[in-house]
Amino acid sequence: MTEKVKHSRLFLWFVQVLKVCGRELLLVFRDEGVVIFFLLLNAVYPVLYALIYNPEVVRDERVVVIDDNRTAMSRDLIRRMDATQEVAIVGYAANMEEAREAMHRKDCYGILHVPRDFAQSVTRGEQGHISLYCDMSVMMRYKAMFTALTNVTQAMGNERLAAKIEPLTSMGGSIIESRQVPVGNPAMGIASAVLLFILPLVLQQSMILGIAMLHGGSIERRRRNGGRDPMAIEAGPAATIIGKMMCHQIVYVLPVIYVLHYVPLMFGFPQYGDLLHIICLAVPFIIVVSLMGQTLQAVVNERESVFLLFVFSSVVFVFLTGASWPRFLMSKFWRAVGDCVPGVWMSNGYVRMQADGALLYQTAHEYWMLWLQVPVMFILAYLVERFVNRRRYRSWIAASEDNPNVLTRIDLAKNGVG
């Protein structure tokens, strides 16, 4: 008899989970704000980010030359610079004042100055100096010009060194051949380097905002109904958490595939990862983010507060992933903070898959760290649901029984009325 009772309780618990999941799905698609966060934001934001960084690289940046040397070597240097895909020599200037005027008119974005003693210094075996002045309003311009000048000067230096040593060694060609082979980012573009880190963070941020807005809507309904939410399902804390998590998993099936697979495909980002392995990595990620959102909802008191509390955190998460500064150079404190954010592990594992062609077993560290966060976040979400949310609801119900207008007055006072 006892065993039947246990089976009956377990069955009823599963029924509660399914009811919570179904009701949460209904609330998601009936709430325009949540639909915007869960679906529209994931559809539009990655495209906007990609368009902002498009084009990834610049070509034929206009450069003006001041050639004070006027030798065959300086002309060869300028000719090689013009032949690169990054730079286009658009003219000569007699002096720096004339070149600056051309830059102010936006006729050029860079100035190449070859000093008077350039060829003579190189011929004597001394180091030759060349000055490059760049318009720093766009960092990609500086990168393109500097890359072109570095490649040209290194090639010229190798040729002169080989010409001096060849009679002694009877060797032909360069002594050490230098070849640039970009790995993981063939276009050497900023978008391909940065956007792969940002795409998982878009999913994380949109889900947290949507969960918080759903909770804010529930809080507002409880204030209007004496502490009770007429749209809520009566279920235990664990069943409520798992039911909502199942809803989020269902809703995010298509956004995950679209953001992590089709957005890189549309914009030609590195795409060496296997879709099935990426989805496997995303499963614990979506679970953890759902639990994280249900934990953070403790600080949400109305729908609008999600913008003040969570929107700013997206910039912090970008830095914690290591997209702009490598994680191994961060302080122990910031590495520890990043370790607590599921988007950090997902971003790094996703980049390894897409840029380096890593398989799931090769991202085992990131994969298992995400699974390790699941029980931790579940415990935190359980504590919030049981000891924060439900205790608040009970106090509201008790207060409303004594004074039916008390919650309405609190709501009015929060909005500066009454």
C-alpha cells in the first residue's frame, strides 16, 4: 500500500511539473514583452551585431606618401605598399603640413613618411626608420595600414639579408621562409573573432530578461488579487522550478539553432563545429541559464525593473568571456566571477568548436563545468522559490485578509501615487 502511495505521489508530482510547463508556455506567448525577449531579440540582435562589424576587414585604405628619400629603394617600398590589399597609395605630399590637410579633408586616412636617410641607412647595414601616421577614429584602418607596412618591410629585409648571406652559403631564396597562415579566422576579421563570443551571451541575456519579466508580471497580478496569482499552478517549489525550466528548453530549441548555427552561416563566420555537438553543449547551458534566471528573479518587483537590474550586465559578461582580454591574464577575482557565469563556459566552448573544429570531447572541461553549475543553480533557485518568493506571497495573503486594499496602496506608492 505504501509503495502505491509513493507511486501515486510521484505521478502527481510529474503531473504538476507538466501543468507548470504548460501554464508557463501559455504565459510566454500571451505576453508581448516576453515574446520580444525570447524570440524577437534572439532573431534581431545577432544580425544587428554582425551588421555593425560588417565589413570585418578594410581594403585599399587611402594613404598619402611623403618621400624625402627619393631613391630606388623608397620607390620600391611605396610600390609594394600600393600592391597590398590593405593599402592604396593615392598621392604624394611635399611636406607634413600638406599631408595633414589631405587627412583633414578625408582624402586619405594615413600618412607614410620615408625619411631622407632611409636608403643610406639600410645600405650601411643600419636600421632604417619609416613613420606611419593613421586616423585612429576606426581601429580597423590602423590595423590594415600597420599590417601592410609590417609585411612589406619584413619582406624587403629578408631579401637583403638573403642577398648578403647567399654568396657565403650558396643558398638560393630566403634563409627563413615566413608565411602567414591564419588559423580559426581565415578572414582575420573582428566580427569572426568577437561575435562568436557574443552569440551565446545573447541567448543568456534574452532568457534572463524574459524570465524576470514573467516573474514581474506574476508579482503585479498578486498585488491586484490579494497576494494570489490567478494564472499560477499550485505546485511544490521543485515542481515549479523544473516545470518552468522545461518550458524554457522548449521555447529555446529554435533560437539556439538559429543563433549558434544559421547566424554564422549567413555572415560567413568560422563554422568548423558540428551542429549536433554544439546542441549537446547548449543543453546544460540552457538549463543553467533558466535556473540562474529563476534565482535572480528574487530581486524583481515589477516588470520594468528588469531593465534597470539586468540589461547593464551584458557588457560585463562580454569582458568576462575573454573576448577582449584573455581570461588567463585576469585577476583571480574576475576569473572566479566568470566561472560562475554559464555564458562564459558556453562562449569559450562554442568558440573552440566553431573556430578550431573541436569536438564535444575536446571541450569536456567547459561541458562538465556547465553540468556542475546545474545542481548549484537548482539549489539556489529552490531556496529563492521556497524561502523568498513563497514567504512573500504568504505575507501578502495574510496582509490582504486584514486589509484588502493594502497591496493596492503599496503598488500605488511605488509609482508615486497616494
